[in-house]
Amino acid sequence: MGMPAAADAQPDFGRLIHALSHHLRRRSPVSEGGGELTHMQRHILFYILMESMNREIYQKDVEEEFHIRRSTATGMLQLMEKSGFITRESVPQDARLKKIVPTKKAGRFRTQVQANIARMEQKLADGIPPQDLDTCREVLLHMLGNLTQNERRTDNEQGGNDE
């Protein structure tokens, strides 16, 4: 696996997830796509590109997906709008609510992102039985939920909720 460990010691989950994340980032099309956006803004753009194919996307979705605060999301989305990658459009049911829409400029990356996701998913699943993949997905989602729940609890205890 390429990770040194004591004879019978198992690498901890955090270290495994970090190593996997590192490999995924190195192979991500996020490193491509021009220098107009930061690394994180490209991640957000690709999320918007993929998700907006099936549903409307709002700032709250970006905040929740990337576990970022409202002020952080606002700043990033404003820069992405200024750079011409997204627009924010009012929705009829609530003038205060703005959906995030990728522009044609952003749309040029959609096919590249889709192809990369398909390649990476295939590579990740290579040689692993489908039931093991299902179990892995369930466990990872549960771990993420544990951390998210703990993070919310900590934020509330510290009064760090900027909403």
C-alpha cells in the first residue's frame, strides 16, 4: 500500500483517507482549467457543473457540500461570478434566494470533469466486489456524518455559528 507501518499495525483511518485524498487530488482535473480560479474555487465550480445538471444549486448547497461557512462561500462565489464562471439568478418563489448557474465559459469543463470522474471511479473500484464497495460507501458516509455532527456540536458550543 506504500505506507510504512509496524509489523501488525493497521494504518489509522485518518491516514488512509488522507493518502487516498492526496492521490485523488493529484489526478483531478481541478489542477487543470486555467489559472483564473483558485484550487478550491475549481472544486466548487466542478460541483456546481455536475449537480446543476439534475437540480438547482444554491449557496447553502455549496456551504454544506464543502463544509465552509457562509462568509467563505459568499466570497468565493462572488469571485467566480466576477470571473464569468457563474451567475446568480433570482428564483420566483423568493427574491432573496439566488440559484447558482454555470455560464457557457464554465460549461466547457463539464465533459472533462465527467470523463475524469468515470475514470477515477473505475480505477478506485478495480478488483473490489460490489458488496464491499457498498459497505465501504456506507461506512465512509457514516464516518462523515459522525464528524459533521461533532463539528456542528462544537460550533454551537463555541458560538461559532455565523448565520
